[in-house]
Amino acid sequence: MTGYKAELREKIAKIVQEKVKIAFFGQPGAGKSSTINAICGAEVAKVGVTTDTTRDVQIIKYGEVIFVDLPGYGTSRFPQNEFFTKFNPLQYDLFVCVFAGKLHEADTKFFQELNKRGKPCIFVRNKTDEIYDEGKTLEQSQESIRQDVARQLGTSEIVLQFISARGDMHSGIEALNACITSKMGAARKEKYIMAVKTQTKEHLQQKRALAIKYVSRSAKFAAVNGLNPILGVDFAIDITIIYNMYEEIRQIFAIDEKNVGKSTLTTGLKNYLLKGMSKEGIAIILKSVTQKIAARSMLKYIPLVGQAATVYVGHKIVEKAGEDYVRACYQVAEEELLDDLKLQN
Ligand SMILES: Nc1nc2c(ncn2[C@@H]2O[C@H](COP(=O)(O)OP(=O)(O)OP(=O)(O)O)[C@@H](O)[C@H]2O)c(=O)[nH]1
Ligand SMILES: [Mg+2]
């Protein structure tokens, strides 16, 4: 393998391997699990009516993000010092402290431990829907909470976001996403944006741009690995690359059989999206993409032109197959988002 190829392979492997790791801590019942669910837009973490629901560390893989749902901190089940001896806090990119009511002393201690180790931590005041102080506006109540937190932590340089995470009546999640990504480097930020539930039209557009970027990366990967459905060197590998790419695209836009079925897309587009869910279906899609590309290029001369053209064509096919799929998935996601936003207003 040439130096360039090896380098590219290594670079891609590194991007793929590194997941974003976010750990949630806070008092039992504060709403850590609910917050993770609100961010993901799915019931990925167990929520309880009684406290101490999350008794063990729950690890939730969601796209390229790993949410670590720690049990209520400072309880008998999870003594204060255990975390720093049992787990390596350095492996996490970010910590999120969730509290309801007042910040607990145990939260402050945990924060100080993180601070000592140079780990970023943001604060989430959950259950904003329950904030009510006689004679005060919500803004005034929030300001007192903010001051109280700053006093306890001994610094006003904190990121604090107010949210409600219960059931379907979420608020502040979009702003929370912004707080979380503000603490990350560019690559991790992209992964986070792609994984979490779409909150706004701008978010959906960001996802589309990132999905196209991902497709272009897959196309390069395919090319350096010698993919070429036309020459049929190894059709099984070709299909697998596209299969994985389609799966990733669907994950970014949260596409499944259910929302494809519900959408107002044409039957042709719906079938196309569904075909992309199986290797047999992808074989059919690929044939048509290949024919389209072949029709407008000098593909028929490939055996004569040789290796460089082979790489070029492999690249083009994957790119086109990916971009088409992104467009169709985007349409379904857009319809769903507009419905969501209508419901909220
Ligand atoms: N009113 C209100 N209740 C909430 C909100 N978020 C969560 N809850 C409720 O608070 C309770 C505890 O939520 P969980 O998400 O299980 O809390 P947790 O921090 O994961 O709890 P442990 O796993 O026991 O540490 C549940 O009954 C939730 O429905 C909110 O924003 N407002
Ligand atoms: Mg929990």
C-alpha cells in the first residue's frame, strides 16, 4: 500500500474509532436518565418514579456518542469516592451534573474532583416546570438558583442550563445541546450533532451537511479499498460498505420502516429507502446507480484505462449512492420535524 493510502486509512480509522463520551452524575431522582432520553429523543435510559433507579452504571451507545448514566452519586449504592477509584474520569470528554431543587453538597464535591483533574463539567437544573416562588418571576427564581450554584461552587464561571426533561414536555434541550457542544472540539461536536435528536430546522440542515461529508469519507474509503461494483472484483465487500453507510445515514436522520411508511413520499422513494435496508435491496440500487454513472462517463473503457480509473469510478459510485440516500432520508426527517414543531406550538 502506498504511503498516501496508508495514511488516509489510518486517519479514517481514527475518526471512526473515537466516540464522544459524556458522563451524567447527580442526586437520585434529579433526572439524569430523563435528560439523556430527552437528548436522544428515545427511551434509551431507564427512568423511575422511586429514587435510586439507576443502580449500576448504564452505558448507552447512541450513534457515535456514549452516554454514561451514573447511579445517584453520594448514596449508599454509589459512595462518593468510588467513582474516582473505580472509573477513570479522564476517559470522558465531558461531565454533566443534573440537579433539581438545590445543588447538593455531593455535587459540589464531585465537581471539585473533576476540576482538580482538569475535566470540563456543565450544570443542568432540571424540573424547571416545577419552579415556583411566591412573588417572583421565573427569571428571578432562575437568577437566585444561578447565584446559589455560583456561591456553592465558589466560582461564577460555570455553564448552567435550565431544562425540563419529563415525558414529551421538554424545554431547554436545544440550548443544552449548544452548552454540551461548546465544550467539545470540532470532530466531537460533529459526532454529537449527528447522533442526537433533531431539535430545529437548522439542526437538520447541519445533519445533512455532515451526512454528505460522511458519504464523501466513505467514498474515499471505498476507493482506497478498491471497491468497484462494475468490475465486480468483490461484490460482497462493495455491498457491505454501502450497507454500513446507509445504516449510518438512517441513524443520523432517525429513519426506520415506521416513519418511512408514515411519510408522504412517493411510493418509489419509499421503496428506495426500504431497499437500502437490506443487502439484496442495495444490490438492486447499485445496479441502477452504476448504469446512470456509466451512461454519462467513459466507464465502458475502464478495462483499458486501468487502475486509476477504477479507483475514480468506485469513488463516484459510492458518493452518488450515498448522496441520493441522504436526500431521501432528509425528506422523511424534515416531515417528521415539522410535525414535531407543530405539536409543540
Ligand atoms: N416535573 C418533572 N419531573 C421530572 C422531570 N424530569 C424527570 N422527572 C421525573 O423525576 C423522576 C426521576 O427521573 P430519573 O430520570 O429516573 O432520575 P435519575 O436522576 O436518573 O434517578 P436515579 O437513576 O435514581 O439516580 C421520574 O419520575 C421523572 O419522571 C422534569 O423535568 N419535570
Ligand atoms: Mg437514572
